[in-house]
Amino acid sequence: MKAPLRLVVVISGRGSNLLAIHQHARPDSYEVAGVISSRADAPGLAYARAQGLTTRVVDSRSYSDRTAYDAALAEAIDAFAPDLIALAGFMRILTEGFVKHYAGRLINIHPSLLPAFPGLDTHRRALEAGVREHGATVHYVTPVVDGGPIIGQARLLVDPKETPAQLAARVLALEHELYPAVLARLAQTRQQDAPA
Ligand code: GRF
């Protein structure tokens, strides 16, 4: 058996996807090698510490520009020597240089069925557009924000009477199944590709 896929999870806030990812980590699948937060007060960071995970804060307010921030972030990521970097509620736009450097190793979860509703406030926009289906997408990160190749999606039927908050809660529950499932699939593919 090959070693588990080494994952770094990058967060900015609540960290509920981090929690779901961590709870589904298995020695024959993937492991959370480290957690990086762009905010020192992210609730997800407290969870990571309580679980004994190795954490780093790369505080966005400490860097004068995006290039300097991304260089510091890359240094923190590389210190964990990860196979894959999973953005989970990371609230910053990354520079093109950073994204290209990690091409194929950088993934993100977005709360809509991409390519529908890239950007923010997806649940309200989905309700206003009157779509029948909504959901979440895990995708590779490319320089086009929320535009990279799709790895997996989870969908639900929209109730036109529900509020954006209600819809958000239902989509978030889907995210917590989708992200670990996609990671397990990527880890499995890697195992199969390993030399016998
Ligand atoms: C999720 O809805 C995710 O799709 C989006 O940001 C939110 C993060 O939530 N990118 P959490 O921090 O994982 O709880």
C-alpha cells in the first residue's frame, strides 16, 4: 500500500469543510498533513489545533501586496510537502503565478453548480434566477476564478419558497459529503497509478 495522499487544507473562516475532510481521512486514502489559515481568528484553526493538526497562519493583513502574500503562502505550503492543496473557504484571489505553479495540485470547493454562479452570494442568486437545481462543485484552480476543470459535483432540487440561508445550509451539507468523496477518489486514482 502506498502512503496516503498528503493534503494541505487552506482556510479563512468557519472550517466546516476542513472538519468533514479531516473526519474522512484514512491511512489508505488521504491525510491532512497541515492546515493553513489566512486569518489568525478563523474558527477552523481552533478546530485544527484541537485535533492536533499542524497549523500555520499566513495572515493576509501582514503583506503589502498579493505577490508577497502568495510567496509566503507558497513557502508555508511547500514546508508540508503536500501532494495536493485543498482550498476550503479560502477567501482570497490568488495570483496567476501562484495558480500556474500549483497547476493540477490545487483544488477548491465552490457553492454552486459551476459554470453557473461563479463568485459570491451564490444561493441568493440561484433563488433569484429561479433555477430548479443547485449544488456544489469541486474543481481544479486555474487563473480564471471558479473556472477550472470540474472534478465532482453534488446537486439538489431547489424549493422556490426557501430562503438563501436555508438553501445555503442544504448545500453546505452536500459539500461535506462531496469534498471528502472527491479527495478519496483522487487518492484512489493515485494508488492505482502507483508502480506495482
Ligand atoms: C463553503 O460554502 C465553500 O463552498 C465556500 O466557502 C464556504 C466555506 O465554508 N468556498 P467552511 O469554512 O468550510 O465552513
